[in-house]
Amino acid sequence: MRYYSIRIRMIAALAVAMLAQVASAGTVLTLQECRDLALDNNKQSLIAQERVNAAEYDRRAAVANYLPKVSATGAYLRNSDNISLISADQAAMLSGLGSAVGSSLGNSIGSVMQGLMASPTIGQMLASDPQLAGLFAQLQQSLPDKLAGITEGLNAIGSELAESFELDIQNVYVGMVSVEEPLYVGGKIRAYNKVTQLAKELAEIQLDGEDQKVLVTTDEAYWQVVSIANKLRLAEKYAEVLRKLDSDVEKMKAEGVATASDQLAVRVELNQAEMTLVKAQNGLALSKMLLCQLIGMDLHSDITLADEENTELVVADDAIEYTDETIQENRVELRSLQLAAQMYGQKVNIVRADYLPTVALMGAYSVTNPSSFNGFENKFGGMLSAGVVARIPLFHFGEGVNKVRRAQSDALIAQYQLEEAKGKVSLQVTQYEHKIEEAEARLAKAEKLIENAEENQRIATIGFQEGVVESATVLKAQTAWLQAKSEEVDARIDRIMAGVYLRQATGLLK
């Protein structure tokens, strides 16, 4: 899996670093080694790899939606006042309950006692019975104390009642642990999981696409170096031939066979050849710098390519076998659009789920201080609760229908884009097939031109040595040979790159 390839990348990076150290010492690099170095150095590939990792994290997070969600909540509240269930006047009345009752009772008892004392019958009884009179006197003496005790007791009871109607909420503590398990959410969780899986596949495909871009760019830079290196050798050989021709013309001029004009024409051509040689040397150095930048090496590293010294570039006869089905399976753009179409299809389900009933199982344990489970007291008290929560959307004035239709339109657009891309890819593959045919025809023509140019060069050189051909003819023959050899180099590299482009178009570039 791409997600786990980061470890492989790290190992490859170490190998790349070792290769870079060796290459900086002038070691020959093959095309495959340059590709490997470029893949590990390319920042876009590293970004694409991190997108794969991010998509994997999203997929794991989506899977967690199937599992219960547990959360804890806690709060502390400091209030400036308490809550009173009765008014201040009512509280004062309760606090003075004993005084009110005692006063009323004392007045009533006093009136009764006065009535008794005023009664002749009671007076005779007290006068005739000293013991009864003593008891009555004791009752009169103890009555104020008894009334005072009753008053205090009732006042205490009233105050306690008044306090009980005042709730102490200055310090409030609340805590809760809740569990929620979705039972039905309209298929939203399943659709979202599918979207995250497709997103990860899409990120992996985009990583493949970045790798293929790197491979093509590296191949172009590699073969550009090889092309310039070959042309540099041709320029050196051409300059060498012109130097020999200049020497021969000078000798022939001394013998009176050639003129000063002949020698001047040769030296003008030699100066141009030497200027071309300098340009080729600079071009080779710049091309190697570009390749070094692609493969993550110092721009001034001393590198030599495996094909740089080849005088005859070999065009591999590697037939590419493919069908429309394999192109659709391997082409990055088509695979990306296929996944995008599937993702938009799942997004239709996600939007639709927002307007379907949802059912969830709920459970919680809550604790409060003050608590009211045993009256109202400043103690921690808690309870368990469980239940089922259902939400049923009833009417949204067409919002849900229009959002679903919008999502369906996006899905259709993605499908149409996929169909359009298939046609464009098919056309592109056909174009690269023709490019290969054109490159092969160009190569065959270049090889034929070389045969004619070499024969023309040989005849002109012999004629010049025999004195029957002018130096201008020899110069034209040499120039024609140089152009033919340069054309052959270009034709061979064009054929090689045409194969690379066709492999990229068919999704078979590795």
C-alpha cells in the first residue's frame, strides 16, 4: 500500500544519498539510476505521498463514526445570591412565629385567668381549699416561663422553616459523562466511509501521476545530455577535419595549387566550427546542471551518463501492447476521473442523508452539587439515564430536494468529464502512435542521408587531394555530413522519446 511506502522511501533515500556521493566523484549514471534519484528528490512526489497519508488518516477517522462517542463535561458556577422560595416578609413571619403565637396565647390565657379570678365560685373554691389556691398561684407564676419557652421553640421552628425555603446555590458543580451510539443516520456514515476510501485511492493515483511526470522529465533531460554530448563529438570531429583541411590548403597554397581565397574560406568555416564547439560545450554543461537539479545533486557535480559515450544510440525494439481496457485501467487521468465520479455519487447519498430520519442511542451519568435527589442538599448526587433520540425532518421548503438534485448534477458532470477524457486519451494515444511511425521514418531517412553524405565526403576528399575538386566543395561535403549525423542523433532520440510518450499515454510508463 502507498501509505506504508514511506518506510521504503526512507530506505531508498539512503541508497540515493550513497549514489549521489559516488556520482559526485564522477561515476557513470544509468537512465534507471537517474530516474530513481529524481523520484526520491521530487518535492511534488513527496507532497503527493503526504496527501496519501492524509487520506489514510481521514479514512481511519471515518471508520470511527461506527463506534460510540464518549464525552465528559464539567462546570462550576459561582452565584452572588441564593434562591428563596418565599418572600422576605413571609420569611420574617415564619421567623417570628413563636413571638406571634406566644403573644396571642399569653393574652388569651391572661383573659381566662382574669375571668376565673372574677368568678365567685372559683373564689370560694380557692378560699376554702388552701392547697388548690397554692397550685393556682404556682400556675400563675410559671405561666410566663412556659409561654417564653413555647415562644422560643416556635421561633426556632419558624426560622428553620424559613431557612429551608432558601436554596444555597452560591457554589454549583455539574458533571456528566455521556455515550452516544448512532443506530441509523440515513446511510451517511457508510457513504462517508466510501468517500474517504475513494479519496485515498485518488491520492495514490495522483502520486503515480506525479511519478510518471518525473520519469518523463528525467528521460527528456537525460537524452538531451546524450544528444548534446554526441553533437559535441561531431563538432570536435568536424573542427579536427577542418584543421587538417586548413593545413592541406596551406601546403597546396605554398605549391601554387590553392589560392588565398580557398584558405580564407576554410579558416572562416573553422572559426565557425570552433564557436559551435564552444556553444556545444556550454550547452552540455547546462544540460548536466539541469539533470543534476532534477536528481537532487549539486549543480556542479561531475557526472557522466551511461549513454553519453555511445556513438551509435540503440533504439530498443520494444513493442507496446495495450487495449482500450488496459488504457482505462492504467491511465492516471482516467482512473482519477472514475474515482471522482464514484465520489460524487456517494456525496449524493451524504446530502440525501441530511434529510432522512436519524436514530441514536444515548446514555449518561450526571452528578450535581447541590443535589435534589434527597431534598435539596449541598452534596454530590448523581444518576444514570439512557434513552433513544430520534430526529425526523418534516418540511424544509424544498431545500433537501434541491440540494440532492445539485449533488446529482455534480455527479453527472463528473461522468461527462470522464467520457470526454476517454475520447481525448484515445486521440492522444493515436497521435503518439503516429509520432512513432514518423520517428521511425525520420530515422530511416537520416540513416540513408548519412550513407550518401559519407560517400559524398569520401569522393570530395579524394578529388580535393587529387586537385580536381575545390575546397568549397569539400567544405560543403563536410557540412552535409555533419548535418546528416546530427539529424541521425536527433532522429534516434526522438524515436526513444516517442516510445516514452506512448507509454505515458497508455499508462504503462514505469
